[in-house]
Amino acid sequence: MVTAKLKPANKKLMKFKEIQEPKLKFKEKLAYGFGDLGNGMMFDMGQIYLLKFFTDILGISPFYGGLVFLVSKIFDAFVDTGVGTMVDNRRNFGKKGKFRPFILYGTIPLALLTVLTFLSPDISYEGKVIWAFATYMLFNMAYSFVNIPYGSLSASMTINAEDRTQLSVFRNLGSQGAMFIAGIVVIPMVNLFPNHATGYPIAVGLLAICGVVFHLICYKGVKERHTVERPKEKGIGRKAFLNLLKNRPFIILAIYTLLTIMALFLQQSSQLYYFQYVLDEPNLVGIVSALNFLVLIPGLLLTTFLSKKVGKKMTAIIGVSGFVVFQFINFFFFADETMTFLVVNSLASLFLVIPNTVTWAFIADVVEYGQWQTGIRSEGIIYSSYSFTRKVSQALAGFLPGLALTVIGYVPNVAQSADTITGLKVLFFVVPATACLIALILFFFAYPLTDHRHKQIVKELAIRDEL
């Protein structure tokens, strides 16, 4: 693989002083975090509840339910790249900015499609399968038009490494806050209705309305400072995509993300089955969500501390290592004991906060690396290509539980066999832990972009602008 090398002997580079940029205000960081809170109010509905809704309410098989996730996410991965290209190619953008208008105009269609995925029409079995595919694919398309510009936004807000880490902290705070709210309120709200087919769309609709409000707060509260209007040049978009093949940090980060995000969403998709049939606690998702939220603040503080002490790369490695260790501890010792499971699972969640937080700072750094390496700054294409990887991860995480449930003999709403119970434990603990262990080894040995190297790259980019 071809990678460019820094030239430390460059006298201008050695003499160039640290770039100073005004720190972002707390209010702007908080507004940015509200953006992912809004995303989660819609996105998390599908990741946590939709597979069980498909199998138990809509009435399609686990295999088809999983296949909906697989096909929809892979379809959406290609949509992401198209949206990223469109964002990067925007010219003559006005006062609203390059990225912010997508959040403003995309939020209401996204909210409507969120509710649509949780409707269960009285039609034939084949019609229900088609309905599930169609509504979830449309939802994912709408989500791309909001999420890709939102994710690209942070690289345009600041080039300061510490502020980027803080933006990642607030983003993760918003993301985890949405997961907490979704885990706490959805099932109790659905249970208020004698017919869950009615309860689900109402509960999901109320949270989607909140998501719209949070998106608008984000739109109003953030500012784009480092946007670049791409020159009108034939084939430049294709060139930007091809340049990603030379961007080693991006490639390693993409593989690492494929494995870790798949592990995270695999647990989310299978947790309702594990709680109901292994622990006999079908409403445990609310308690787990509350505990995960309680460890969020300590996790974010630990992330900030470690990032300053050892840099983002080692911070992520420490976090993934802790998650892997506690996953295996739970599987071997506490998988059948609710109280001890909750304690160890909370510790695993604490460590998982760390890599999930710094990930967004990594992708912002990769934008500068690509610009330094090729001369083309492509926030939209880089973020959408990274999102492509995340969508493939989500596709696998949605499909594998459905496939696994079929293989281990899961039958809805009845007592499960001993083999099925064991399969649910492996699915919930061992598969995510193994995926993260592979990601950990790869990232430790192969990811080259440290905080120190990123600072050198930013300095050289500033020198190029001066020449």
C-alpha cells in the first residue's frame, strides 16, 4: 500500500508554530451533541425494537426479519456514498452552510418514515415481507440525508484536536442519551395499549417528534468555519474515492469499525431475546438502559482523561480491551444470574463508551490526512465511505441474529430448548467479544495516525496555504 511520509527536515515545518484557533464554546458543543440525540430518537427505534416487532407483531419469520436488515443496510451503504458525493460537490452554498441545511430539511421526512416502519398492516404474509423491506429501506435512505452531513459537520467546525475530542464526547453523550430514553420509555409506553400493534407506532412517533426538536436545536446552535468549495473539475469525485484506497488510516479505521460496530448492534438486536428467554426478565431492557446511562458520564470523563494522557489511539485500545474482558467474564460465570450480570455488563458498557466516543474524532483526523496526502479535502466522501462501513456492520448485526435464531431453533412466545438458550448466550456474549478482540489486535498494530502525527499534518497543511 502506498502512503505518503512526512518530511521532518522541512525547515518551514520545524519552525511553524502550533496553530491557534479559538476554542468552541460549551453551548456549541452541546448543540452538536443534540444532533445525535435527535438521530438516536429515530435510528435507535429500529436497532433495538424492529427485529422483535417484525417477528412478534408484524408476524414475519426471524430469517426474513434479519434479511430486511441485511438488504436495507447494504442498500443504504450505497446511498451514503451518493449523499456524501452530493454534499462534497455543493457549490455556492449560502448562509445556512454546506452541511446544516440537510439537517433542517431532512428531519421531518425522517420522523414520518420512522413511524411508518412500525405500522403492521393487515395484509398477506408476502405483503408484510414486502412492507418490511420497503419501509425500512425508505427510512434508511432518509436517515442518510440527515446523518451523513451531520457526521461531516464536525470537521468543518474546528481543526483543534482537543475540541474534536470534546465534540465526540458530546456526540456520544447524545447518542447514549437517546439509547437510554428509548430503552426506558418505549416498552412501558407500548404496554399502555392492549394492542401492541397500536402502541408501537404511537410510542415511536412521540420520540420521533422529540428527535425533530433536537435536530433543530443542533441546526441553530452550530457554526461551520472550515468549509471548502470543491473546484469544478471533471472526475474529481471519482478521484476522491480512489484516493481512499491509498489512505491507510481510513482503511484500518473502516475495518476496525466494521467489527466493533457489528458487535455493538449485534448485542442490541439480540438483547430482548436474551433478557426474555435466558434471564426470564422481558422488561430488563429498561434497567440495562438506565445502568448504561449511569456509567456514561464516568466513561466520558475517563475518555477525556485518557485521551490527554495517552492519545486517542491508546484510549480506544484500552476501551475495547475492557469490553472484551468483561464480556467473557459474564459468559463464563454470570450469564444466568441477573444481578451479577447487570454489574458486569455495566462495567463492559463503561469501557465500551470509550472507543465509541473517540471514533468520531478519528474520522475528522482522517479528513486532514487525506487532504495532506492528495490535496483534495473531501469531508462528505470520507464520512459517507466510513458510514458505508458502519452500515455494512449494521446489516450484518441485523441479519446474523435473525439467521442465528433460525439455526438455534428459536420459536416466538414459547419456552426455548436448552440448546436454544445456549445459542442465545453465545450470540449475546461470545460473538461480539470475539469480533472486538480481532478489531483490537488489528488497530493496535496497523493504525498509523497518532495525535502527534496529526498535529504535524495540520501544520504542513497550514504552510501549504501560506505558499
